[in-house]
Amino acid sequence: MPFAAVTYDVRPGYEKELTEIFSGFQRVKSSEVTDGEGRPAGTILATAVFLRDDTLVRVIEYSGDLDAVARHMAGQPGVREVEAKLKPYLSRPRDTDTPDGFVATFRRSLLTTVAQISVRDRPGGG
């Protein structure tokens, strides 16, 4: 399954506050992602968040269409809550108040995938 990594430019020195924001993260209501017509378009399998100095990175393991995943995340209450709580700690503002703004910011913040290697990619999975 592919991974996507999204960066946040944060103000250094707020590691404790940023960690607290994500420690209470409310998981998405459903990991199943649909497209604009309600058809299955993917699944959010896992997320992880990493922080060092002035860079925070959210990693998402998913299946399906990444744009549909981003749009799905834009509508999730937990994601919206985290984005709102992050605002005071951002060194570069993010336009995530609307679904379109969230998706555009998501795309701009994506890191380029250099390699993705998984034991699942080998025959027999082992």
C-alpha cells in the first residue's frame, strides 16, 4: 500500500504543545473513502505523525485515490479540529478551513515519494 507524507512548517520550541494536540487525535469516523458520487475510492489504513525542530510530518498509509483520501480527510471532524489547534504554532499559515483549501494545502504540502518498500510487496508477503 502506498504512503503519503504531508509537511507542516511549525514554530520551534512547541514540541510539548504539538504532541498534546496529536495525543488526543480523534480518528476518522470511517477509514473507507468514497468519491464525489459515493463510490468506493480508497481506504486510510494508518497514520503517524513525526516532529523535529520546525518540521512536523503526517504520514498516511492508504489505498486508492490520494485526492479522494485528501477530500475525505478534509471533512473529518478530528482532522478539522487538529488543523484548527495547530494554527497558533504554524510558521507558515495553512488554508485548511474549507474542503477545497484543505485539499489544495494537502497537495502543496506533499513530500515527493523517493521509495516505498514493504514486505507485502514480496511474493508470499515474507
